[in-house]
Amino acid sequence: MQITKLQVNNFRNYSAQTVEFGGGANIITGKNAQGKTNLVEAITMCSVGRSSRTPRDKELIRWEQQRARILATTQKRGGKGSIEIVIDARENKRVAVNGLPVSKMGELMGNLSTVFFSPDELKIVKSSPADRRRFMDITLCQLSKTYFYLLSSYNKVLAQRNKLLKSTDTSALEIWDEQLASYGAKIARTRRHFVKKLADHASRAHAYLTDGKEDLVVEYQGVEGEEVEEIRQNMSFELIRNREKDFKNGFTNVGIQKDDILLCAAGKDIRAYGSQGQQRTVALSLKLAEISIMKDETDEYPVLLLDDVLSELDVDRQKKLLGAVKGFQTIITCTHLPSEIKSVLGDCTLFSVENGRVTRL
Ligand SMILES: Nc1ncnc2c1ncn2[C@@H]1O[C@H](COP(=O)(O)OP(=O)(O)OP(=O)(O)O)[C@@H](O)[C@H]1O
Ligand SMILES: [Mg+2]
């Protein structure tokens, strides 16, 4: 899968800009605060319908303007496609895929698959379980619209149940419990299955990045059970067992909103005890694994977005990373491109960005 063209109007610091990307490595260089990340953000919007930086779409509209527009042209095995996103200061965001308006965000998923990596993504390893769940969900939503809808349904039921826990009328509790266990079991099953594949690919990537010096163990931590029915029963049981606690806390203590991924490298829980460098290597391994899973599942590589990642790695890791991502489209931003990296990349498309203007070099 590729993004061949990106057009942005009144998006962040861009007034009107068209960028035509090459099929391999695309390098966007520029000083700080010129618009590198903004370009990557526009691509992410077309991929998953939301920014990786803010939940507030209106921030994306160029200051003092009313409306931002992003148009991405894509090339998939099945042919050309387009994704258009319009963010209006006074209206809801509008999304169109191949010229047709899309009312549910789930319909956007999978039209432009991306894997995004920035220094901030280190939080997948070192921050709270919520960041690891977000990592699973962003990948799985891109791979399956069903998963996206299951997750939205689950979150709605969870919100209703939490509201009920704080109220006096608890007659609907059993209905919510039943629905929570039913949606939750399907999500947990999918996540468990995903983490198994992740473990496999990530440990291989990690061995490659560390020259086999450190092993990596990745495990799903969630409601017990392998198959949907088994998980559903376990979850129903746990919901009843924790009912009193739930009422006391005013929220639900059981379910996929508590899931986590265990990450151990060299025998240590890397989430808590890893050095910054170890955590970065694990985060990178997870991202490389995400690419492999997407390729396996869809038979196409996603577009890899590397925002400001190179400067965080030593030259050896930079070379290893770029060696591993050859053969598919990658969009790399950096303030400057080290000369030894140019030789690893071979054929690539170079751009520079200055004050919201992109020039092809
Ligand atoms: N809504 C907006 N309207 C206009 N400009 C904006 C808007 N939001 C952000 N900007 C500006 O866009 C500029 C470029 O931001 P961006 O994050 O893309 O920089 P960058 O090139 O990635 O820099 P760095 O190397 O520091 O990461 C910033 O100066 C920021 O103030
Ligand atoms: Mg940036």
C-alpha cells in the first residue's frame, strides 16, 4: 500500500500544499517547527481518522481559518483510491473514501494502513497499560472493521454501566453485564491472538536489533481464557464477584479496559526496569512486528511513518532500522540526514520543508 499524493489546505501551518511521494523511502528534512510532523499528522488523519497528537480536530485548522482539508491519493493492489477529510470550525468532521461520504469512522479503516513511530511512542513500553491497549487497538482497528465496531460498542456499554454504578436504579445491571461480557470476550480473544503473533515477530525483530544479545518475551495480560465462550464465562463470573467493589468504586474493575501486554527483555520487566535504550529497542521491535503482522494479514505492507526517530538512535541502530524497512514505502522526517544513512537507503525521494512549504530536492 502506498500514499502517492497528499494535498493539504489550511491544515496546521500549511495553507495549500501538494506532495507527491515516491514508492520507497521518502525523507523530509527541515529545521524545528517548519511543518514536518504536521505532514505526518495529515497522513495519520487519513489512515485512522484522528491525530496522534490531539483529540481535538479543530486544533488542526490553520489559525484564523475556518476549514482544513486533507486529500490523500492511495495506490493499493486493488487499484487507486482517495481519502478526503474536511474539518470545519462550525461542523462535524467529514470523511469521504473514493469520493463517497463515510458516516461511520470504521469505514475509513484499512483504506490507508500505516504504522506510526515517533520518540513519543516510547510510551508504549514505559507508560501506562492504556498506551499498550491503544497500540493494540490502532493496529487491530486498521485490520478489522468488526474489531472497531466491537470496541465502540463495548465502550458505550462500559460507560452506561459505570453511570449505573453511581445511580440508585440498578435494574439494568444484568443486561449491561451480559453485553459487556459478550463484546469483551470477542475483543479479548482477538487481542490474545494478536499478541501471540506480536510475540513471535517482535522477538525476532528484537534479536535482529540487539544482535541476538537479549531475548524478548511478549505476553497478553487480560481476562483468562483462550476461546470466546470460555472468556465470556470467566468475565461474567468476575463481574459478579467484583460487583460490590464496582459499586464502592463507582467504576467497572473487570474487563478489557484493564488489559496489558507483558514485556520482558533479558529476564526483566522492561516496562518498569528497562533503561531508556532498552525500552526504545523494544518499542522499535513492537513497531517492526506491527508491520509484519499487517503484511501477513492484508498481503500488503502498510506505509511506515517515522517521525523524528533517527536522531534518537545510534548509527548502528539507524542502519539496522533502515535495513529492515527496505522494500516498502516509508516516510521519514528528520532535521538533517546523516551521510552514512544515505548510503544505506539507496534510492530515495528527498524533500525539504520550510515554514509550511515543501520542496522536492
Ligand atoms: N493550527 C495551526 N495553525 C497554524 N500553525 C500551526 C497550527 N498548529 C501548529 N502550528 C505550527 O506549525 C509549526 C510546525 O509544527 P511541526 O510540529 O510540524 O514542526 P516540525 O517541523 O515537526 O518541528 P520539530 O523538528 O521541532 O519536530 C509550529 O511552529 C506550530 O506552531
Ligand atoms: Mg516534529
